[in-house]
Amino acid sequence: MSTNSINSNYASVIALQGLDQASADLNGVQAKVSTGLDVGAASDNASVWGIAQDQRNASTALDSVKLSLQRSQSTLDVAVSGGQTISDLLNQIRTKTLSGTDTSLSSADRSVLNNDVQSLIKQITTVVNSADFNGANLIKAGATPLAALTDANASIYTVQPQSLSVGGTNILFSAGASFATATQAQALLTSVTASIANVNTAVSSLGASSNSVTSHLNFVTQFQNTLTASSGGLVDADIAKESAALTALQVKQSLAAQTLSITNSAPDILIGLFR
């Protein structure tokens, strides 16, 4: 094959191919640098993109799980706080009721103590009714169980309510409980003492559930972070590496353009031989 032809310029074709390749490589690296992704589409690497996409989908699904757990955590925190307040109120009721068992008290003094007890009982009812978060109240009589998502497969963690309503399963005396005599105060004291034990057990149960939800929320958060890092490791570009490649390819493209210019001038040189 003649290298000095005016009909075809093979060197120019090769140089053009080199320029096209350098430009294509440069465009690819520029895309990686601008997006920060080594695999930005399925066409870049189908298998890697598919794995990373699955991990991104799993990570996104965990947002709903975290939101559910956070709501449950807040609901439990309110319930535990309310339960602790009720326990404190019961201790005050026990103290005043115990004082009411003193046979040396006058009727007037015992009546004052009874009025204090009545006021404390009303406070318990107020606390129970106020321990509401997002429409959920775990210490009200007849409350429904609290359900929280635990994973992307819609698994559920259920928290059973603990009724702390006056006259309920844990607080044994009624809203109208009172005493006018030492004997009546003794009877109420027995009921209050049993109620304190019940309430403390119920609040402990809610506290244990709160700890479980908090621990699982921490796990889900860490798992989501792991999925995000894993998918990033699959598709993220090494910016330092790509920046170096970008500089090299810019030089390569410039040299390829100069080479093409030189090869394109070859026919003019041949024509010059006839002058």
C-alpha cells in the first residue's frame, strides 16, 4: 500500500480514530468527575448497577421503618413519663392515707388529708388523659396495642398497653375513693400499696419496650448507613484518580488533534512536489 497517495489518506484515518477515541474517553471521565459516579447507568456496568440499585432501594425503604420506630419511641417516652408521674402521685397518696390511719387524728384533720387524696386522684386521671402522642395513649384504659415496623418486609413489633387509669387493672381504687375514719383509711392504704406495686411493674414493662425500640432504631440506622456506604463503594468514582486521568486525556486529545492536522496536510505536501 502506497503511503504517498492523494486518493486516500490512511494516516489521517488512523489519526481521526485516535482523536475520536481520546474524545470519547475524555467525555467519559468528565461525566464521572461531574457526577461523582463510576457507574451512573445500567449501560456502564449492568451487574454492578443492579446490585447498587437494590441496595439503594433497600436503604430508601428503611426510611419508613425509621419513621415508624421514631413515632413508637416518642409514644413510649410519653407513656413512661406519665407512668413515672403517676407512681410519684401514688406515693403521695400512700403517705397521706397512712397519716389518715392515725386514730389520734381529729375528724377535721382527717378530712383535710382526704381532700388532698381526692385532689391527687384527680391528678392521676389528668396525667393518664394527657399521655397522648400522635393519637396513641398506652396508659389509658382500653388502649390499643402499639405496632411499629421493624424491617422493609413489614414485620411488626407490638407493644402492649398498660392501663394506669383509676379503677383499672393496675390502680385498684376508684376515682371516688375516700376515707372518713381510720379504718376506712387503712382499707384504702392496702389498695394503694397494691396499686403502687402494679404501676411500677407496668411502667417497667413500658420502659423495657422503649429500650427495645430504641436499640432497634439504632440498628436500623446503622444498617441503612452500611447499605448507603456499600452502594457508594460499588458505583462512586475515585475523584482523585479520575482527575488525574482527566488531565492525561486532555493532553492526549490535544496531541491527537495536532496529529490529525499534520496528516491532513500530507496531500498538500505531495502537490507541492509538482510546483
